[in-house]
Amino acid sequence: MKGQGIRIYLQTTQDVDGVAAAIKDRGGELASEPEDMPWGARAFNLIDPDGILLTISS
């Protein structure tokens, strides 16, 4: 298994649960469902078609 080469963190003012639902509605797959983080953000992960791990948080 290859190691993780890059992760991109994205922050949005949009509803994170809504963004995750929209991705899934369009056929995308999440690497993790939205969850509350210990530092107060709500976030989820997905892997783009090029294999880059994206973290989207509020």
C-alpha cells in the first residue's frame, strides 16, 4: 500500500452535512462521514479521482 502523498484541507462557511450529502447525491464516496472534531469544527474526508485526500470542515 502506498503512503499518503498529500492532503488538502478546505474550510467552508456552508453546512458541512449539506456539502457531504450533495457529494453523495452526485455519486461521490466519502472516506469518512461528517463528525464533530475535538477543536470545534465539523469535518469529513473524501478522496478525489486523482487520489488526493480532501478534508472539508466548517
